[in-house]
Amino acid sequence: MKNYTSIHDIDNIQSWIEEAKALKANPLKHIELGKHKTLGLLFFNSSLRTRLSTQKAALNLGMDPIVMNVSGDAWGIEFGDGTVMNGNTAEHIKEAAAVVSQYCDIIAVRAFPTLTDKEKDESEQVLKSFVKYASVPIVNMESATGHPLQGLTDAITISEQTQKTKPKVVLSWAPHIKALPHAVANSFIQSMRKMDVEFVITHPEGYELNPEIIGDTPVNYNQEEAMKDADFVYVKNWSSYNDYGKILNTDPNWMITNKKLGAAKFMHCLPVRRNVIVEDAVLDGENSLVIEQANNRTYAAQLVLKKLLEGIK
């Protein structure tokens, strides 16, 4: 594996899950693997779990992590080809990616979408520019359209927590006060489509996601009907895909409650707005997996870094 930019970089998700569980059981087993290797973490947007868990994963492998908040600490970076740089950007990605490659053995990048220009966001300009111009492996720490570290984490968590051969998993939209990206939902869908689960998506009409990602996954516009007999309910807000980046519905009745959840396990990538996305009773209840999900972020990232380190000669 040369880079980890998408769930599609996973060749066999079940074997990856088992390897991640082994790392979790013995996190320091491969601490010599990353000795004298440097991980560069470049954040164009804010982060808590992704930043800390990926640093921890690097340390578990003996790596030295370097963190930079690019949008605040670096020169403005130009990504366009042939641009006359007489504006606010002072450095081109061609030089920036090449230079960071001299300092780091692996580069991890986090860059959110605009949510105003679908074509630009789907081009993944920032992520793909690093892949193109860097000379070291690239890790996607959330891009405009995907969050494959989170998607792998969620697969690990469901595998750990399920008591069934083929559990029912529901991805449910929930209301939010802001327009949010599609990245987490996209990667969760992609990871579930690789697993042996009964998978259903539920959301209000108008919040259909990219049909190329959904494929033949069933979509039910009735939330309570979709959640019936669910084993896991993964909750996430996203803005409209067709009416790109817009909020079409803020119906509070889509908030997750204990009554709706029943015996299912509750999942969310965090951060989560209490009593908007989900009521306190669910988050604080025994069926909430959000803290364990966050814990598994370390081992998902550690597995990705391990595989990339093994490919570095």
C-alpha cells in the first residue's frame, strides 16, 4: 500500500480488523518499526481525536510526530497549476509537498470541503496535490469527501461489539445547526459495504448522498421503521448533496432518543451536539459506544501507519 486516502485502499477489511485488534491488545509490539522515522501531521482544519489519536499511534510505533496547523502557521499555499501568484498565497504546493517530504517519512493531511463548490470539493484538490507532489506516503485524516481513518475505526468497533454473524447497522441523519460535510457518512457507507452486515440508511427526503457511494444500499425515509431491530445505529448530520451544502431540514424529531434506539448500540464520530443530534440519556447510557469508538481511533491509525512503514524501504 503506497498511500491511505480512501476506504478502497483496504484490500480485506476483515483481516485489517483482526490486525487492528491485535495492535490494541499489544500496542507497543512494533515500537521498533518506526524508530528514526518522522510523521508529519498537517492540519488545514481543526481536530481533537484525529490529531491526538494519530500522534499516539505514531508514538506506539516508535515514530516522531511533527504537527503543523497549516492554515494558521504556514505560508498560504497555492494549489492551482499555472497560477500567477500575485494574491494572498506565497507558496505553491509543488514546493511545499516536496519540502515536507524531505523532513517526514509519512505525511498525514486534514482538509475540509468548501461546501459551496461541489466540483472543486469532489476533485479533492488538496489531498490529491499532496499525493501528486510528495515523495513519501500520504494519509487522509479527513478530506472533502472521505474520512477513511474514521471509517476503519467504525468497522473495528462494530466487529468488537457485535454478538451476531450479520448484525443490522443503520446510518441515520440527525439535525444540526450548521451545514456539515459528507466525509464521515461516505466513509462509513464504504466500510459497511465491505463488511457482512445488514445495512440501511435513513434520512429525510432531500438528503440523499452521492449515488456512486450509496450504490444499492437501501434507503428508508422513515427513521423509526429503518431502526427497527437494529443492532447498531450510527448517527451523523450531513448537508444536502444535490442542493450542495444546503440545510433543507432541521426537524428536531430526527434527534436520536432512547425510545427510538431501543436495544441498539449508539455510535457517533464526535464531537456531537447534545440534545440536538442525540439526547443526553443516550450518550450517557450503557448503549453508547462513542468513547470506545474514540479509543479505537488510535489503533485504526496505528494499523495504517504500520502498513505504510512496512512498505518503506
